Amino acid sequence: MSSLFSLHGKTALITGSTRGLGFAYAQGLAAAGASVIINGTQEIHLKNALEKLQNQGVNARGFLLNVADEAAVEALFTQLDAENVQVDIVINNAGIQFRKPMLELELSDWQHVLDINLTSAFLVARAAARRMVSRQSGGKIINIGSLTSQAARATVAPYTAAKGGIKLLTKSMAAEWAQYNIQSNAIGPGYILTDMNQALVENAEFDRWVRNSTPSGRWGAPEELIGTAVYLSSQASNYVNGQIIYVDGGWLATL
Ligand code: GCO
């Protein structure tokens, strides 16, 4: 039974993983036995995250790149190819938030969020899947959605559109890649205590809304996402494809 969730011998690439949920996924998959490749766009955060992981005895390495940049993504995978590093698991976690009413939104703001939160998932998954197919190894693609993959709230339209896209992109990946023994699924975190949400936590009205809207009556913690990430990264989910699992304290289960 213990091998069902083991990631020993596997290498996982987690995008946007120097802090918050991405870093929690990296720690969790490493604890399950995976070697991890983390990513960020700020050198100091990447350095700090790598040090933490390596001090925990994790086989970790890091790459500084914008995963919405096709050339940078292809260069990363070309380097990994040259080093015979096989990416078995991808967690497409990179994402930004941009809170502004649509009437005031600039196209550049919209495009930037869609690039980081949706297009990057396509670029990284495509690069990984091409190699999984050519080496006939199969693999795991896990895209990170949101409650906004299912329902909207005002002032976060580009994020919501991107996360809705993540849900259906995941199903598209399942439709095309299941035949190659690649399982593509998504995780939909609820309101989780992360740096990205700090301003919301500190807003008493918003904090009250989250606690009253979540049957669990509280915000989630990043480590509460790890079990689902390990499950979807492991052989325990080999017959699960195209699904999104909401880890939301019950939010979407209730009116
Ligand atoms: C917001 C939040 C949300 C959460 C999460 C909820 O501004 O409403 O940032 O987007 O981060 O996505 O599932």
C-alpha cells in the first residue's frame, strides 16, 4: 500500500514554486520521494527556497525563468534533455493575481495574467508531454485551478478567465494525452493563507466573507493541498484523468 503514493525515483517540475502553494507542493512531493525542480522569477526567492529544501535533505534544483516565455521553457527542457533529466511530473502552479474592475482594465493587464496563469501551463505541459510521449514513459500533469475555475467574483476577471481555462485545458490534455498513459488533472484550491491573499486576510470584511462562505469556517493552509498533489502525482491516480479536485473546505458544495 505504501508504494501506491510513493514518488521515489520520480522527478517533478513545479512552476512558481519559491513560495506559497508552489513551495508547499515541492516540499510535499519531495517528502513522498520525488526529486524536485523548482522555478521562480526572482533570484533571492529561488535561492532561499532551494536552501530550505536542500537543508531538509531534498534533491532539489532551481531555474530562474518566466514560464510564459516559450523560448525560455524550450531552453529549460533542452538543458534537462542534455543532462538526461526526465521530468515525470509537472505541477503548473505559476500564477499571479490582478484585482481591478474590468471597466478599468487595460488589455496589457488582461494579457499578462492570461500569459502567466494559462499560457504557461500549455507551454510547460506541451514540452513535458512531448518527451513523455517520445520516451513512452507516461507521466503526470497537474494544473492549478481555483474556486474561480467554477465561479466568478467581481474584480478578478482575467484570473477567473485563466482559471476557467485551466479547468478545460486540463480536460483537453486528458482527451489528447491519456492514450500515452499521461494523466492530466487539476487542483482547485479554495481561499488559502498565502502571500497572494494576505491583503484579503487583513481585510476584515473579506475575511468574514471567506469564513462565512466556507463550511469549514476558515481559510485553508498551504500544506492542506499536499495530499491531493501527491495523490495526483502518484500511481494511485493512474485511472483518473481530466478531473479537477477542489480543496476548498466545502465552499463549492454549498449555496
Ligand atoms: C481573490 C483570491 C482568489 C484565491 C483563490 C480562490 O482575489 O479572490 O486571490 O483568487 O486566490 O483563487 O480559489
